[in-house]
Amino acid sequence: MVRTMSGFGIPDYEISLVLKIDGKTMRKHFAEELATGHTEANAKVAASLFKKATGDGQGSVVAAIFWLKCRAGWKDRAEGASKREEVVRAARNAAVGTTWEEILGDGRPQ
């Protein structure tokens, strides 16, 4: 129960309330469950998502896109922007927030 509740993200103090034991006692006797519950839950969800993302069923494309955005760094293009427009926008804004911004001023290419 402790491992499952920890995996769901329930805070330690709430778990101890459900078990009707002191938080220190719970952490002493269930340290491993508290430490590993969230990792085991994440692994189960990741396995399920991976199975969907690599399958052929309904939702596999959505799951694959989600996986690639989270794990492979994929990003959506700005709405309606072509690849060229994105590159130009990135080049125009490359100096913003750096010391180059002061040097370049308004002399950036339009």
C-alpha cells in the first residue's frame, strides 16, 4: 500500500495518516517503498506508453509523438510557419538576452 500510494505521488504525511502511524515510524519501516514507489510507477506508465507508441492501434501516432517530444527533443513548429521562416526567426532572435544584443543593437538583418 505504501509503495502504491508513493507511486501515485501521495505525500508521506498523508500516507502516514491513512496508515494511522507516525510519519517517522512509517519512514523507518517503509523507507524502501517510499524511495522506489514513484520509480516503479513511472516505469509501468513508460512501458504502457512505449507499447502504444510502437503499436499499430488507435492512438499509436499520438503516443509516438508524445514520446518523441518528451524523450527525443522533438518540437512543434510555430503554427503556420515554414522551416525557412523558423530559421529566419531563430537567427533574428539569437542575440536576444546575450552581450551580443548590445553590440548588434538594431543592426540585425531584417
